[in-house]
Amino acid sequence: GSNRKVWWLCPDGHVWRTAISNRTNAKKRTGCPVCAGNVSQKHRHLSFSSQTESERRRA
């Protein structure tokens, strides 16, 4: 698996950054941390549009 970190967008519009292997490895697959309840209220309002293009492309 790839340890390269990329940005992900869940169906509810939440954005987070994690390694590709964390999304594709069946044993340690992760999903949206906001939907899973793993993000504090302070960070729940980060939107895809608030990130710059370079942040979305950075790995």
C-alpha cells in the first residue's frame, strides 16, 4: 500500500488527509473521521473550499 497522504472528501462534504493505505487496507481501513465521531467540534467546520489548491495537491 501507499503511505502517500492525500485529501479525501466524504459524501457528506467532510475533508480529511490520510495515507492511501489507510483507505484501501482491509485490516486498517479508515473513513471520514468527522462521520465516525473522531474529530472535535472545533475541527468539524473545515470545508473543502477553505483549502487552497496547493494544500489539496500536497502529499
